[in-house]
Amino acid sequence: MKKFTFSLKKVLEYKTHMEEYEKEVLAQLNSCHHQLENELMGLGSRYIALQGKYTEKCRRGSEVVEIAGIRSYLQELLNLMRKKRQEIQLLEKKIDKQIDKIIELAQEKNAMEKLEERYYQFYKDKLRKETENFIDDFVVNTKQNG
């Protein structure tokens, strides 16, 4: 009997390769997400520090131009923080889609692996049956000749 070969082996290899690739993409997306979160935290820290400076200047009675400049910068920081949050939300949606894609590929790959197991089990059963038939024929021929 010929050696066991899985006819869909290339498909299984392709699914495995695609799953690994999609996991790498997910890792990159997670890295970008982490970077954006850090940038948002940095903007928040700068905003809080400048807010304290703004409050202190207002309390002490600094020049209007200086207070207006700080207030303008605070508004710009708020806008940047809002944009970062939007970027983070979009990236989180991409991450969710990527996770769904990986899950789908993993399910397809698992189905292929189970199919391979079934084919291999069928092959082993067939091989065992052929071996049993050979032994039975051998025993029958030995009794007839002996």
C-alpha cells in the first residue's frame, strides 16, 4: 500500500501561513494602539500641567495676551486629544476585525486538521485491514500447502 499523503496538505499549509501572517498584523495593530494610548496620556499630562499654570496666571493676574495664549494652547491640546481618541477608536475597530479574521482562519485550519486526522485514520484502518487479509491468506495458504 502506498504511503499516506494528505491531498489537501498545501491548503492546510496555506491556512497555517495565513493565520501566522494575520497574527503578525494583529501584533502590529496592538503596537500602534499602545503607542497612541501613550501619546494620549502624554497630551493629557501636558494639558493638566498647563491647566495648573493657566489657573495660577489667572489668579495672580498676568497679562491678557499671555493668558489668552495659554488658553489657546489648552484648546489646541483638547483638540489633539479628541483626534487621538478618534484614532484609537478606529484602530480598535480594526483590531476587532483582525481578531475576527484570525478566529475564522483558525476555525478553517482546525477543520482541515480534523479532516486530515479522519483521512489518516481511514488510511490506518485500510492498512490494518490489508495486513489482516494478508495474514489470513498466508495462514490459509500455509495450511493448504503443509
